[in-house]
Amino acid sequence: AGFGHLDLNLEDPEAPDSAFEIVPIAPVGAEIINHSGFKVLLNKKPFQKAQLENGDEIHVGRSIIKVIFI
């Protein structure tokens, strides 16, 4: 995901070109990998790699993405 990115275009002008990547974890779940240093926060905290859980919030610039597994 990132500004002008093919998979998930973040239209926030503060979003970096390559912000983060979400990788599925078998059998259920996902991991997030930060590609932009401190420009992406998980639950308002910096991270490099973390397992995502329901209700987590990904902060990119002024955008907030709420994680919900269905």
C-alpha cells in the first residue's frame, strides 16, 4: 500500500510511495511489514513487523485504516 500504489492506493498526500505490506498467515491472520519507517504507525506506535489483530489501527499520514477480519 502507498501513494499511487497499484494494489492499494492511499490518496493521502502524506502517504509514502511504499508505505506497508500485508502478508497472509496460515491458517487465519495477517502480518504487516512497515516499508516507510516512522510514517506508518500501528495503534499509534512505530513498528517494523507485527501480527495484525481485529481492531488494530494502521495510521498513515492523516489516514486511519481499521483492521477487521471477516
